[in-house]
Amino acid sequence: MKTKIYILLLLQILSYQIWAGSISGEISYSGSATGTIYIALFNEPTLNSDAYVTTISQPGSYIINDLSDGTYYVVSVISNN
């Protein structure tokens, strides 16, 4: 049993190293609202897929790591709560 678990962990680590990619960018905003900015990546243009999400506290740079190869659609919103 321990051998099988060890092999699964090794495959996950190798997969992580092979597929690890990132998307980065800069959010600019000239409005008056303040709050947390959510940046989400979707792999479908309908935005109905699982999302990779990060947050920033004010306009500026962001990066989302550990992405597999593919096409992503970026959406950002500001929450004033």
C-alpha cells in the first residue's frame, strides 16, 4: 500500500512541474470605487468553467501561477463591500 501512495505522489509532482505556467498582468482603474479587486481566469469564453482566482487590494500587478497549457479568459471586478 505504501508503494502505491508513493508512486501517486511522484506522478503528481512530475505533472506539476511539467504543466506549471502562469499569467500575469496589470490592473488599472480610474474610477472612485475602492475595495478588493478579484481577477479570475476561465478556460471557456462563457465563463461557466472552474475559475483560477487571485485578489489584489488596489490596482496594480497580479500573477496567477500553476496553470496548465491552454487558452484563458481574464475577468476582473472590484468589490466595494
